[in-house]
Amino acid sequence: MDDFTLMDFSGSCRNFGTKVSSLSGTVVITCLLLAVAAKEDRGVKLCVTQRQGIKDFSSQNLTQVPSPIPEETQYLDISHNFIYRLNGSSFSGLLQLCFLKATHCGLQELSPSVFDHTPLLKVLNISHNKLPFIPDLSLKHLRVLDLSNNVYSSYRVPESFQDLTHLDLLSLGSPAAVSVGYNDFDPLMNISLHHLILGAGNLWRKYDSGSLAKIRYLQKFSLHTAFCENFRQFENLLVDLNQTQTKSLRFITFVPDDCQVSGNPFKNLRTMTSIRSLTLENTWINSSFMEMFVKNVWLSPLYNLSFVNITYNEDTPDGFQFPAINHSVSLSSITFRGINHYQYRYPTINMSFEVISKLTYLKFSGTGMNILPCKVMSVLPSLETLDLSDNLLSESGFWWPMCSHTSTFPKLQHLSLSKNRFSSLSFISQKMKEMNTVASLDLSFNSIILDGACSWPIQLTQLSLGNNNLGNEVFRYLSSHFERLDLSKTGITVITQEDLSHFPKLTYLRLSSNSIQVIPADLNIPALTSLHVDQNAITSLSKEVFAGLPRLKALKAGNNPFFCSCESYWFVTAFNKSLVLDWPLDYLCSSPPALAGLSLSEYKPTKLSCEAWLQAAVALPAVITVSACLALLFYKCDGIWYTKMLWVWIRMKRRGKQRSNMLTNVSFFYHAFLSYSHQDSDWVDNQLVPSLEGAGFSLCVHERDFVPGEWIIDNIINCVECSYKTLFVLSKHFVQSEWCNYELFFAQHRALSVQRDSLVFILLEPIPADSLPKRFLKLRSLLRQQTYLEWPKDERKQRVFWVNLKSMLHVADKSVVLKEVALSLSDTIPLITDPV
């Protein structure tokens, strides 16, 4: 026999006195709220596929169900209002409604047709109302039904419940219902109800034996009812539950704090062959009751035993005394979560722990423990999981000198020290070498700091550091042997391939609730199968990121500010959503503003709008087609000719200033010397000369202005040198004239020596290249190098022709003599815009 005191378990004992009752009530409410929250979370996962499907009208002082409600609503909450009746039209049109919550509304009446328009309803919570009876319901898809805390006086369920063939969880309870009749649950006989919750915390006066035995498929039973004095009812209840082969039992507020337990109410546990799990919650336990209860547990087939929010009181002089028993115990898991001590002194426990030496799981949570109970742990050699979360432990309290952790934990694999007072990561890494079998360590919710180099044992492959302010440097303090890492809410803002390349065996990485903006495109973690990056600042997930994660099987990336643009196109359209654990509920657009709040599953970008190669493939034919059409139109509208004319005008404007300096010391008598064949004289005399001289230009025409008696060659040279330009009227006749060839030769020579652009060519008609004599081969070269004017047949084009020609010839009036004319030439060069 080993004598241990509870000093080993807890360093802080509290005397509750008369406050225990109120505290117990508070704890009951808290636990019930947690249970309700768990049911609601299950319902949300069961029903909601998009955020737009959630409508919350709770606490708005409503007196009736608001209207209209969007047809796509899947989750509707109208709780905490003043809605006393639900009529047949309350939910009209809500064909997709799956989850309805209408608690704390003072609801007194349900219309028989109220749910006719909600065929897909799976979760219905109308608890905490004033329903005078359990209502008739015909909801074939209903899976969760909560009718607890109403005012009905009987647990008799309507016959319609036999049609709720998919009902998995049913919660019933009323302060006015104090008895259970034999036939109350008959409609539940043949449905697959797995979990039944009964009671509202009140005392039952009567329980008819055999009532619960009719529910054939019941797997889990929770009872929120107190028993005192008449424990015979409770014994009969256990007999019935044994017939249903229930595997899990949970008793809430089983014994009031002012109750003296008589007899042995739990003796039937020994004969419940199917029972595997038992939880006592929010219950006052005396040491005398504990002795009786533990003996029955030891002799039962229970695997898991839990004490949740228990107040322990020693009502025997020697505390808890339990003699050794010669019986094998099936128990493999014990949980203590929230243990309050009624006395100031530490309770005394005198028992042999060898009876539970095969225990593999032990949890002490919320007990105020500040020092490790090594004596207790040392007699549990089979212990594989130890959970000491939510206590007051620190490095000195857990690794205290008189405790040998190597011998104390010979088989321990999983250790949770979450929600304690640990701080030194380097110290912990060194001490973990003493626990050479531990593979998993939880240090979340502590005050861990990076205080020096860490040396982790090789066998430790899983580490949780969540909810510690560690920053981006945390990766440098971790082991390359880690296979699972939880770094959620650790203040990480940036991750790099360099940081993660140190973990070649990493299969699970949780980086939730940080401030990470980008997952690097070069990320390469070949062994990773699960990645959690939800609740960060990530705006998109690219294809390149997942190229380095070939074995990824699970992704959680919701609650990030996603950009609904082409950056998210690949993830939305191509990524395998069966790998995404929280899709699509937690994926919303945050930008652009027009799409803010839109579910990513509803964002449908087209492939054409986001694929560059496809845009090019579509645009290229379109561009070619448009270009061809424009080219055809350009050709049909003589665009080539107009372009040439425009080019002439631009060249004249650009060269105007360049010529002014060159011509400062040069003087002219004529604007232009005309070189043409006498066979083209009709066009020259009737068109060219009248148009130019009529505009004030002086022209040198050989038939009129050659000096009589001089050699023709001399006249040609003099006229070319005294003219600002030489105008060549090109035609088939021109190239046949020998004198025209002389004029071209001298004008070209003059252009090379004095003025480079003094030659102006007017193409009167097309001249085939093969028709040019050899002496005119130079002309062909000149026409390739210099811009020429074509005489158009179209009268509209002729106006453009004259404007361009006049702009090239425009100088001061010929009456201004010699040098003054040349000096003013640069000021008068602008394009002549006067009409012909």
C-alpha cells in the first residue's frame, strides 16, 4: 500500500464553503454552453457551404420572422428575440434551409405546417423557449434536434418522431418534466438515434424501468439530472442502458452538494458489458462516495474514465482509503479536468496504484498543479500519453531534482504541457533528452522565449509551440528531425525556402493565425502531407507553390484576404478542392471592393481573361483580320498616295530651318526652273505654270526665258543656278529627250555642290522601269532616294498636290533682290495653305 497525498497533484487548494453551490451552477452553465457550441459547430459543418448562406437576425427585438429572407439561406439564427409563434409562412421559400436556431425567443407555439417549406432541414435548435409540449415534426432529413429547457411536463415524444429516420442526436429537458413514463420513447425504437441527452438539472421523481431499453441503437447517453435518496431509479436506468448496449455515459450534476449517497448506485456498472466510457461532470464527490464509485469502476469493463469540474470533499476522517483488489482492471484512460478541493488542506489518498499500472492515458488539467507528482507517475510504467495542460507548472516544478524522468516515464510518447508557465526553450530542449521515449511535445499557450541554442533529442518528432510570441527566427531553434510542427499564432510574418529546407522529414506544418503575406513560389517540402496557413494575410495561392508539395493531402487556407483576380484563377478553377479542409466556407474575396465578401467558390473568372497564351491565340487572328481590313481600306482609298504626300510635307517642315543657314549667302531669280519634254507642254502650259505663277511664284520656262543667242547648254546651266528649285516633269516623253537628260545632269551636279534638296520630281504618269534608257539609270536611283510628287487624276487629290508643291517653292517675292531674298527664305518656308 502506498500512501500519497493530493499535495502531489496540486499546489493550490481552495476552500469554497457555501460558495460551492453557486460555483457549481456557473460551471454547469459553462459546460452546457460548450456542449451547445459543439453541436452548433457540427451543424455548421453539416449545412453551410458558403458564407452568403448564413443569416443572423439574433438580438434584434423582432416579433416575427423577418421577410424576405434570401432563398439561398442555409443557416438562420433568430434567437434572443420576441417571437412567440412560428406560422406556416414563416420560412416560405427557404428550400435550402438546413440549420435553424430559434432559442430564447419565448416561443410558445409551432404551426403544424411551419416546416413544410424546409425539406432539407437537418439541424433544429428551439431550446430555451416556452413550448408546452414536444411538437410534432415531420422532417425526414433531420439529424440534430434540441428541444431542451422548454416547459413541457412530459418526455412523451410524438408518433411523428418514428419518421425521423436520420436523427442522430436528440436533446430533451424541462424543469417541469420530473418523470419518465414507460412508453415515452416508443417512437424512437426503430430509428438510428446514437446520442440522447435528457434532463434540465432538476430532480426526477419517477423513472419507469424499461423506458430507455426500447431505444435499440443508442450509443451515447448524457443525463443532466440529480439523484438523491432514491438511487433505485438510477440503478434501473443503468440496467436499461445495458440492454441498449450503450458505450458512452455522461452524468451531469449527478449528486447535489447537500446529498448523502446511500447504497451502491453504480454497482450495475460491473455487468454493463458494452460500456467503454464514463464521465462525471459538475458533481460534488465525497471521499466516501469516491471509494464506492472507484471500486465499481475497477470491476467494470470501462476503458475511459473522466472527472470534469468536480468538487472533492473529504467526509471521512482518513480521507480516501481504497484497499487492494485481486482483479484485472480494463481501465486505460483517466481524465481529471477541473478539480476543486473543498478543504484548505491537501486531501489524503491511500490506495495501491498497481491496479491501474496498465494505464496508457492520464490527464490532469485545470487542477492548479505546480509540481510533478513523480511518485504517482512512477507506478504507471505503461503510460504513453500524459496531459498536464492548464496548470501552474514551470521548468522548476516539472523537472525538479528529486524526480528521475527517465525511470518515471519509461514508455511515455506524448506529453502536453500546454497552458502552463514554461519559458526557456533551450532549457526544455536539453531536459527532453532525459525523456528519451517522448516523440510528441505540446508547449502551446506558454510564455516561451528564444533564449539560446537548442539541442533536441532525435526521437522527438512532433512539437507544438502555438500561441507563443516567437517571431520569424523560431525556425533556427528547431530540430531537423521534426516531422510535425505547430507554429500557429507565433508572430511569424515571413517564411522562406531557406527556413523550411532544414526539415526534410516534415509531414505536417501548421502556421495558422500569423501575419504571413506570401507563400514562396520556390517552396519545396517533398514529404509534407498537411499544410495549415489559414487566418494569415495571404492574397493568392499560385500553382508554383504546390509544385514543391507533391505529397500534399490536406490544405487549410481559409480566412485570408484573397484577391479575386487572375492571381486566384488557378486555385479556384484547377486545384483539387477535396484536399481543402475548410472549402468553401472560409474563402472570401477581399478585393476588388466590388467583389468583397463574395465566396471564392462563386468567383468564376473565364479562362480567356486570365490565360496569356489563350489571349494571344485569340488576339492574333483578330489583329491579322483587322489589319487586313484596314490595309484593304487603305489601298482602296489611295492611302499610299496620301501617305507619300504627307511625307513630303513633313520633310519640308523639318528641313526648313536647316536650309536657312545654308542659303544665307545665296540669291535666286526664280523659284523654279521647269524641265519637261515639249510633248508635255500642254499640261505644263495649262496646269503647272498658271497654278504656280498665279500663286506668286516665278518660274523659268525654257521656251520663254532662255536668252536668245546663247548656247542651249549655257542657258540650261544659268537657269538651273539662278533657280531655287529645279522642277522635273517626268513622263515617257521625258526619258526619251536628250535635252532633258542634260538638264537633269546639271541640276544634279548643282544639288551636290550647293543645295542637296533642290531637285523636285513630278511624276506625270507611271514610267515602267524597263522603258528607261541607259542614260537615265541615274534617274531610277534618284527616285528611290528622294520623295517625288505624283500627279493625281482625282480632283480632290490635286488640291493636296498643289499645297505640297507650293510649300517646297515658297520664298519671298521675286521683287526682293538677291541676298535679302535668300536671308528671308528661312522665315517664309512654312506650308502655303492658300487655296489653289
